[in-house]
Amino acid sequence: MISLKDISSCFEGVIPAMMSTCSLEGEPNVTEISQVHLVDEKHVALSHQFFNKTQRNVRENPHATILLHAPVTYRLYRLQLRLDHSEAEGPLFDEMSARLQVIASHTGMLGVFKLRSADVYEVLSVEELAHFFLPADPRLDPPQPTTGVLDAMARELRILRAISDRVNRASCLEVLLEQVFQALDEQLGFHHSMVLLPDDRGHLVTTASHGYGSEGVGAEVPLGEGLIGTVAARRRPMRVAGVGAELRYWRTIRAELQHAGKAPAAPEIPLPGLPDAQAQLALPLLVGDRLVGVLALESREAMAFDAWTETFLNILANQIALGIDRASSAEEEPEATLEQPGPGAAPGTARRPRVFQLFRNDDCIFVDGEYLIRNIPAKILWKLLRAHAENGRTEFSNRELRLDDSLGLPELRDNLESRLILLRKRLEEKCPEVRIRPVRRGRFVLDVGCAVQLRESDSA
Amino acid sequence: MAPLDAALIEFLGSGVVLGAASRDDRLVPEVVRPAGIRVEPGGEEITLFLASAWAGPMLRNLESNRRLALVATNPQDNRSVQLKGAVVDVRPAREDERPLTDQYRARFARMLEPLGVPRAFVLRTQIWPATAVRFRVEAMFLQTPGPAAGQPFQAPLRTPGAPE
């Protein structure tokens, strides 16, 4: 019998499976199912979220047969199953339930349907339908280059070591993240990645990203929502393949609910980055049990992330987490080597003046009427801008920010460096005339290349 | 049972995903992907074309009992309907029916291409020689995901969310 492990890619949920069951009266039933979950070498699981004919059938006659396609090759497999038992709690149930809610939440359907049970089936036989395809035609099917497993592993270990070296050598958090993104892109071909760090309100804030242009930095994800929020809440990595098909499925249910007058009130939550992502992978960045962030990757290729990728990147995620942790508690190093200073902002005040407006009740700053930043990074910016306006100061230290109680930085693990990165990136995007430029570890310069007006009010 | 309406007949022939199920005498179900479909004049019977190379277990079931279920799903908008009925005839498909299977395969490839399935894969599926299985439709159910899924089908087959 073909081993289930050999066809593990069939269980990524990229291509819907076809499933047949039969009632005790002998009436067959057939339906498409979006994902078959691999449990172990002898079992698979199906989600039971609706009471339907399939569910009624297998509870009176446990036999089922499914057709499963492998992604990429489209090979077709026939599995004969027998319902073994249902689980309404435990790790398998939690995993399948979280997966269901991740996609549901992106279509505004979080909690609308609950997983009733994870139905575990014994796999009685696995057979490839070899005649499903015509014999291979070399004109249509060029031979695929094959690489030995050991070769591939050796290559990946080399990449891991190279990335690990870069992480270790990074002089500050911003450089560390840039190095990681660059390595993911150049060495592993993952072109879209981002790191989100938790803020003080339990949200995750996109602090750095790669492959998305300047948009997106500062975007927030509530804990527990969508893939990233769920990964942060559960502290477990998760990947979704076939995102497009899943979203279409849930949008259909949403439209049908609306048609029946039972529309869920929640709006759709846009996908975190690419509007047409086909695969997503998110990994929690953990130091011990403590969440210091989330690394999220996206791809337009449905099968970009497999189980091996997840394991491999988890090792990397642990290193990034330690790097973030180290940076968040790093002390000032006056003797450290000077960073390469970037080109300074144009001196003078020839450019149009920019108006910064602080809304004190919300700790929120707008620039020329457009939202810029909030919370502690907003308080930091206001302190810098006022010091610059009142006495022309341009150079500041992390230490003085840490000593300023009015900013509300936590005493331990204040994530100051990540807050400064976020502030810097938001300024780059919304007001490039005002820049924050690190000069050496623990010190930075405020470049103001235009006239600045500061306004304050309690609320908008 | 009212005959299939024109819109449903058009839907079935539009290259939608098809799945057909039967069962053996021990009530173990079987499932295949049909390689073609034709609604017979009158709209009460349907002929499915099953690739003989890999439809063996299905055909054996249909010899011993005549129960058959067919699901048709548009993968782009998830409109779906399931038809159930009794097989009235099983025979080798005739050469003059071959264009029907070619046509289904071409439309199926066009249906899947925008969803990322390369046309070459679909066009390489084995569809001939085929066995023609004609069945009389006895019941139809809506299978579009949502609160109405599983209810008896009432024409027309709506686009999800669209008014009656």
C-alpha cells in the first residue's frame, strides 16, 4: 500500500477532494470537501462543521471513499476509509478548529460556524489511479531535474548557517530583520515576508516587511484574528495553502447567509499583505513561552510552504526571536562603531511646511490630516519634535527615552528599538522630510528637512 | 420529478467539476470523476461517460445495483447541485460520442485555468475509450455551501447571494 506520508502533499488542501458515502438504505451520496487532514500513518481526519447527508451517512454506515489530487503533479489517489471515532476536544480538534476560524475570520465569519468534531477515519487502502493520465509525453512533460535528499538537506543546512551568521552579526534589530528578509528572498526564494511585534494593547504591529513596498508597516492585527493573530494567540506555527479556494468557499457561505437574511455583521478583514496570496505561513517568535513577535510569509504559489519549510523556518524563527529579545534590552554602547550614516535630509526649510497634530486622548499623531502613528512611538515622536522646536536639538539617546516616565515605556523589555523602527518606517512613508537616523548603537539623530508646525488638542 | 430546466442543463454542460458515486452490495461507496456528460432530450435522463481504464469498480457496482449520485460544482463560484437516480443503461460509448468527452475536457480545462490549474494537466487526462452510463434523475438537491445546502433543488440555480 502507498504510505500516507508519501502523498503528504495531498493533505495541504490545495485541491478539493471528492468524497462518497452511502446510507443504510443503499443510497450513495457524493460531495466535494476542501481539506483532508493527515493524522498519522493509518488515519486521516475530516472536519464536521455542518449536519449534512455525508455526516448522517457515515454515522450509520462508516464506509467512505475519497479521490485526492496531489498538488503540482495532479496525480489522483483513491482512499477507502472507515469512520473510527470523533473528537470534540484535544490537540487535533484544536488544530482543525483554529484552521477553520483563520479562514473564516478573513471573510468576517469568525465564530459563525464552529467545528463540531474532528472525524477520524481509519485508512483501509490507498491506490494511485495510474490510468487517470495518458502516458507521459516527453514533448509535454520535460524531465524534472532531481536532487538527492542528502544534497538538498546539505544545501538547506548551508543556507541556515548563512542566515544564522547574519542574524548573529546584526548590529541592531533593524539590520537583523533586513538581513533575515534578504536571506529569505535570495537564498530561499520567499519574496514576501514581514515581522509583527506585539504592542501594549495586545495588537501585533507590522514593524518591518519585505516585498510589499513601503505600504503595510504600521498595519495592526488583533490577537486571535486571522492567521497571524491566531498564530500569536496559540504560539504555534500554522500554514494555509490554497488560500484562494478557501476564501471563495467562505465568501459563498457568507453570500448565502446574507441571502437568507442571516448575514454576519463583521466586515471582511483583508489578507495581511498580498491580495492574491495562495499560500501563507506564520511562525510565532518565542523566547521560552514569551511571544516577542510573529514572522509571516506569503506566496502566490499554492505549494510554496510545506511541512519541511515550516520546520526549517521554525529554527530560524527561534534565532530571530533571540535577536529581537537581545535588541529590546540592549544598552547604549557609546564606543560602538558608527553606523554608515545615510544621506542627510536636505537642510533648510524650502519644502512645504508639515503640520503635526497630536490628539492627546488617543496618543495619536496625524501629519497634514493623515494618520501617522499612535501610542508610545507617538509620544516619543512628540518629545523629539518638541525638543527640536524649542531648542534645536537633533541628537538623542535611547537612555534618555528610557528614563522619561511620561513615555510609558515598560521597565523590563521595553521594545524601544522596535518602536523606533516602526516610527522611522512610518515617517519614511508619510513624511520623508522628517527622519530618524541611527548614528551608533543607542543614539540617533532627528533630521528635519522642512518647516514643522506642532498642534495639540484633546481629541479629533 | 420535473425535467431539468434549461439553465441547469447549460450548467451541467459548462465544464463544471463532476463527481459520480455508487456503492457495492456491502454498502461500500465508490467515486469517480466522469469524463463527459449529456442531458438526454426531455431533461429527465442523463448520460455520463466514464473512462473505462479506471472506472472498473464503479461499473461493477452499477451492474449489481442501479443507484447513482452525481454532484456538479462550479469551482469559480461554488454553485453546486447533486442529482440522484437509477441507472437505466450501461454500454460502451460510441465513436460518434467521443466529441462529447473531448468537449467536456476542453471546457473543464477552461474552467480550472483561472484557478491556477495548468490546462496541459487536464488535457492529459485519460477519457477514451469510455463507458456510457445513462440514469434517470429521481431527486435533486442544492449543494451550494450555506444554510440552504442539502435542501431539495428548486430551479433556477442561483449565483450565491443573488436574489431568487
